[in-house]
Amino acid sequence: MAPADAISEGVKMEGLSPHIARQIIERVGSSGSPPEWGFQFFTAGLDRYLKVLEEDYLKTFVKEGGASFKMVVGTYGGGKTHFLYSVREVAWKNGYTVSYCPLSPEASPFYRLEKVYKAVVENLMVPLTPEELLSGTEKGIKAFLQFVYGDAKGRFQKETPRGEEMEDRLSRYFSTTVRHIESVNVKRAIREAFEALIREKESDFEDLIQWIKVDGYDRHVHRRFGILQPIDRGQAFSALRSLVQWIRNLAYSGLVILFDEAEQVPSLTSKQRELMLNNIRELIDECGHAAFKNVMIFYAIPTEAFFEGKAGVYEALKQRISTVFDFFNPTGVKINLEKLGQSPEALLREIGKKLLLVYERALDVNLPGKQCEDAIAKIAHAAYEQRFGDIGYKRLFVQGIIRAFQFLRHEPSAQITEEWAFGMVQG
């Protein structure tokens, strides 16, 4: 049995441990979704888009004070999350703080802006190691504040003695990071949170995190910090702008927000749908205001029908998202993942070859090269034939190809037919 390296020439697996490879295979084979880390090893077809986003936005326009909104359109199982994870990697490489926000009808409906702001602060992340990403514990405003505090303290310890002198220097430094922040309440909450860390007042720190995360406002508790009202719908945009201003003051390149409509939105009342459409329209318009700087927002949806609503509201939004992003028109708003400039079946075959190497690394096996090549090609065709179904053909493919690799591991001489391939896709 010849190893599969021959059909995967050029695929780089450096840095992929068997343990991480096994986690990738488990995740992809079961749900068809990409893991938080490891998706890089089977990414295909996105390089051109990512290069334009990096060169025209993240390295230049956004870092220099611009703001931009992009709509990502892809069916369920069509690669939206994979694309957003890829954008997150590029943003981290260029010095941005990132918030990847999987939206849900219960926890973060877009018709309630304060819930959307809550999702952003709960998912803030600086660049993380694979282990930190996979643990899921190193994200959110609490971890972010502690990281910023620890980083500053570590830098200052090289030249400032401990004790009161260190505390005073930290206090002065963190006061400078909240200058020129729009919301007085956000400004006070962040400043007092750092003071609580400096003075080791854990209870105060937790009370302030509660307010920043929109987990509740207690007049008796929070007024002693000078915080006079909760973050509600009327305060949500101001709080978001203030968050971006603070992150910029910390010397990050800016903030990249990745909204992912990960679930089907249930039936909304006409009022809720109108609010949702209006909020998205306002968010797009915010990106054109001078006060909203160094921020890039991606909003991933399954279909543009997702936005249909009252004629007036929908038309106002539709006009803002009508232009199409591509290599020759990077200012376009809409990124269509079904139009990556590559044959769909060729794209699936490329993904399959990469997943084969991940599978072999995960289980320390060499699968039969000819059978794997046939399986990848036939399952790519079978999955694409299902493109009009409820589940995206990319998800059907990755689930089906992992199933096929499992089968070939035990039956290396299996006959690879079209009927067999359709069976792998259909489970």
C-alpha cells in the first residue's frame, strides 16, 4: 500500500501533533464543523480573499483609522465559520484584538443590541496558543483585562521596584488608556477594574466585570464606582465605540468582530425583525462615522433571504449590502463563499487531500493511496450533487470523507464505486 503523500504533494503539516490531529478528525467527522484551531491544515480556496482583506484593510485602511463592514454569505455547512476563523488568524497576525461571536436566537438576538454588545465582550481574544484556544478558557473581557494588566506589570517590573511605586505607576498607566473614551460609564468601569487588580480587590473586580458584561446593574453596588446606569439598547452603540477606543489606546491595531449566525433564526415578530434589520443597517452606517475607527466587522449569514422583512426597512439595508467583494473590487460589501473562483469539486478534492494527511497523522497509519484518491474524487462528486439540500455540500463532503478514511483503514482493498461514495455521503 503506497502512502497518500503522493496525492497530497505541497500540503504542509508542520506543527500538527497527533493529539491535535485526532481532535480535528473527531470534530470534522462528527459535526462537520471546523475546530477552533487546526482548521488551517485543511483550508482551501480562501487565500485570494484573505490576501485582499489583509493587504487592503487589516495592514492599511483599518489600522490607519478606517472602519469597514463585510457581509459573508454561505449556506449552513458552507464554510462560513471556517472563513471567519481564517480571518481571525490574519487579524491576530496583524496585531488586532478579535471577537468571534456565534449568534443565537436566545443568547444574542440581533434585535437586542445590548445582547450583541454582551456577545462581543464575552468573546474578546488576544492571540492564543492552540492549547488555550481548544480549552476555551482564555477569552472574554475578564481574561482580556487580566492579560493586559499582567503584560503591563511584567514590563514595568524590569525598571520599577515593587510596592507602592509599582502600584502608582500601573495606576497612572491605566488611567492614560481610558482617555478620550466616549462613554463615561465604560471609562469608569475599565479604570476601576484595573484599580481592583492593582489593589487585589477581587470582589470589586467581579462587580465591575458583571456590569461590563451586561450581567446586571445594581445601583447600590455600581454607583460607588461612579457607574450611574446599565448598558441597555440606548447605550449599546456608545459602549461598543468606547470598547474600540480603549483597545486602540492599548496600542492594538484595532478590533475585528466576527458575527456568525450559527443557527436558523426562528420566526420573529414583525417588530423584532424590523429592529434586527434596523440594527444591522445602523451598524453598517456606524462604519462610516469618524468616531468609529480601527474596527472591521464581518457578519456571516446563510442567505440574503435571512434579511427579508418590511419593504422599507429591507430596502434600506439591501442598498447597503448590494455591492460584491472580490479581488478586483475589495470595497464591495458582500463576500459570497460559493464564488471563490475555483471549481467546487476541485475545491473539495483539495480539502480531501489535506484531511487525508491529518487523518494519517492522527492515527499513525498509511492509507492506500489509489483507493483514497478515488474515494476523494467520487465523494466530492457525490457531495456536490447534494448542493440543493438543507445541508451544505462542503459539510457533507468532510463528514463523508472521514467516514471513507475510517472504512479504508479497515478495508484497504475496498472497491471504490459511485454507489459506495453516495453511501459515504448519506451516512
